[in-house]
Amino acid sequence: MVNRLLPLIHVRALSPTAQDGVLTAGNIQVPCKFGRAGRTWLKRERDGATPRGVWAMRRVVARRGSSGWLRTKLPLCFMTPDDGWCDDPLDRNYNRSVKLPYHASHEELWRKDHLYDVVVILGHNDRPRISGLGSAMFFHLADPDGGPTAGCIAVSAKDMRKVLALCGTKTKIRVW
């Protein structure tokens, strides 16, 4: 059996304000989490909402130990403890990868809770980047305690493995 790469992954909420949803990738359906403020058409920095729309899956960034189980046609690179992501709307590197320590507000990708052990960088607000319209929009691993994200999309490690196997450079994710 040949695995076909999907052009589109669908993510829908269980209700209009839900933090819980369903991600559909081909014939696979898995539970997912959204931001603590649900979803929004008008994303703003630090609003806690997951932006609605269709986003390119740019690349996977993973801890080296987590990558053994990953199979994907998306570009893959390995993170190091000094990897970060700038979330300061006033900084020239807003919504870009940065090396730590970094002078402006940022997220650390090498997290103690391991939620970012596998991160898919999504193409939200990146071409062009507009200050204040949201940064660090990721598809990453879900909190095992079931908590929401800060505005990303998250699934379990087992489900991430299934989904990434169906993704290639032309795959997009649709949040609705």
C-alpha cells in the first residue's frame, strides 16, 4: 500500500468556543486541542486564540531523541537548547526563529514539559509578517493533562506520528 501525501488536513472545533476539536487527515480522525480562547478570525498577539484559516506546514523542528519515530516528507531539522521564537511585535525578528538568550520577548522551544519535542511551524502571519497579528503558530504535542494551548493546535505524540506520515511540502492545515 502506498501512502499518499495529503493536500489538506482539516481541524474543526466541537463547538464555537471549544478548546477541543477533531483533526481529520485522510481517513484518520484524532482529538486535538486549541487555544484557551478557542478560535478566531481576527488573531492578535497573546489573545490565547487559535487563528482560523488555511496555513502551510512549513517545517518540522524536533528534539533529536523524538525524531526516531517521525516519518514525514516535510522538511525536518533538529532543535537545540538555545532555539527560541520571537513573539515581540516591536522586534525586527517578530514571528521568526531566534537563538537564545534573546533580548526581546520569546518562547523557548526546548521546553521542560516536552510539548515542543515535535513542532510543525505553520505559515500563519509569516509572508508577510504583520506586527501584532500573532506569532509562534505551531502544530505540536498536546498536554497529557488535557489543557488547552496558548493558540496553537496540539495532538498526542501517537497521533502526531500518524498525521505527519501523511504530510508533505504541499500539505496545508485548515482550522475552521
